[in-house]
Amino acid sequence: MIKVSIAGGTGYTAGELLRILLNHPGVTLESVISSSSAGMPVAGIHRDLLGETDITFSDNTGHPDVIFLCLGHGLSRAFLNENDIPAACKVIDLGNDFRNDPVFGERNFVFGLCELNREQIRKANSVANPGCFSSSIMLALLPLAALNKLTDDIHVHAITGSTGAGKKPVGTTHFSYRDNNISVYKPFTHQHLAEIERTLKAAGNKVLPPIQWIPMRGDFTRGIFASVYTRWDNLMSETEVINYYKEYYKTSPFVFVSDEPISLKEVVNTNKCLLHIGFHNGYIHITSVLDNLLKGASGQAVQNMNLMFGLDETMGLRLKGSV
């Protein structure tokens, strides 16, 4: 059994990790780390786990084979500096510390987008999990980038649920603000842009056009709905493009191209990303939906862990969407 520790154990991503790992046949929980909650029952914070586990929060890492870092952005590097993590222990960071700056001492973090870097992840000792927004956008565009077909401005309108802002309440996550409301934030400047641009270039689109991205806050708790469009050169027929997308993702067990329009409800509580492709007057339009806490965070992290330890990529992740 793989011994697993989780650092930053009180937040939403840690809660989802716990929910998955407690039912994962290949792992055992070594430690759930929270210095502020040490000694308290994990189920006292994650109330949905009441009756599922009697493990308590700890202030030390234990002796894990892999540690998941579910810390605030900018805190993972500090955690590794302050804790003596053995070189043999694998690290999966769910924050943004190592996505664009992958070197930490002897560790070199592989970008954990399974659909692009599967073989590198299998050999990796350390993985930087992609961001939730960036995952939805990259999966929409990877096949086109692989053909070097992204030649005109890329337009993105993407809306996320309130859990994307984390568990600590702030003004824009308060129910009275979020309910029956939609708002724009960080237009054209979202921090995930850097990893999206770098990844699409690595996929094959060496000269990348500008990405005009408007992120939005939605009045729901979880999920990302991304609408992505750009000009299309029409050198492939619509049927050829759709078939190419299906071929590109045929070995990816959690990415599916739908012939019918898609909705958020189809992916919430799953590790899936669904795509739908349409065309109009010289434009290609890709809709991408995923659960920000699963395929956009904890589910993808477990998918990476499975690859790193030579397990079936889908182990513990065959989840049905909520109704």
C-alpha cells in the first residue's frame, strides 16, 4: 500500500483528496497535516467524512511515500524548505509554486497535465498539478496546438464556481454576493495564463497568438464552464476536426468529445472533462466543462499519483456525476 500524507489538510482540495483516497484501494493515509488543527478529528472539519474515518490532524508529515501539498499559493516552497522531506518521497503540489518555476533543490517538478505529459509523469519524483481554469482551457486547445493551428487571437469566456476561491471566506465568496450574481475578475491578466501559454507552445504551437481571456465568478459552488473560440483555416472539414479531437484523446480515460452540446451538471463530482466542438462563419468554438475540485485539482492529483506509482490511471476515480 502507498502511504500518503496531505499538507494543508483543512481546505476544499484536501477534503476532496481525503474523500477519494479513503476509498482508493491502493493507498493508506499516513498523516493529514494542519498545525492549527493538530489533534482534532479530520471529520470535525470535513463534516462529510463523519463516520468514514477516525484519523486526526497532525503537525508532522509522518513517513509517507507521497505527500500532497494543498497549501495556499506561494506556501509550498516554504513548506519544503521548513520540512525535511526525503528525496525518495514523491511530491504532488496542488498550488502554483512550481508550475512555471519547476526547480527546487534536487527536485524538478513535471507539469502534471496527464493528457500531454503522461510518460514524464510516470517517471517523475515531483509533479506540479495544473490549475483548474488552465486545465479546462488547455484541454480545449491541446489538439489544435499539436497541429500548430492556433494562428489567430484565442478568445476565452470561462466561469467558475465559488469553491475555486478557496475555503477562507472573502467578500466575493459570501452567499449574499454570489447568489443570483455573475461578475468578471482579472480580465486578460489571470495568473493561469502563463502555464496555458507555455503548455500550448510545448504541445506544438511554437508561435502562440494572444489569449483574450475573461474569467468570471458564477453563482454555483463547483465546476468550470469554458467557452473558447478562434478563427479556423478550413483546411480540415468539420467532421475531420471532430474525429481528430476524438483520436487525440482516445487514450485519455477522462476526456471525452461529445456530439451533443454539454452542460456543467454532466461533470460535477467526476474527474471528467467534456468537450463539444462547433463551427460558424470561419470560427471554431470549443466548449469545455470540468469539476474545478476534481479534474481541476484533487482528482487530477490522484490521477498523477496513480501514474507515478505505476497504477491504473483511473484507480479510485470512477465517479458518477451529481444530479
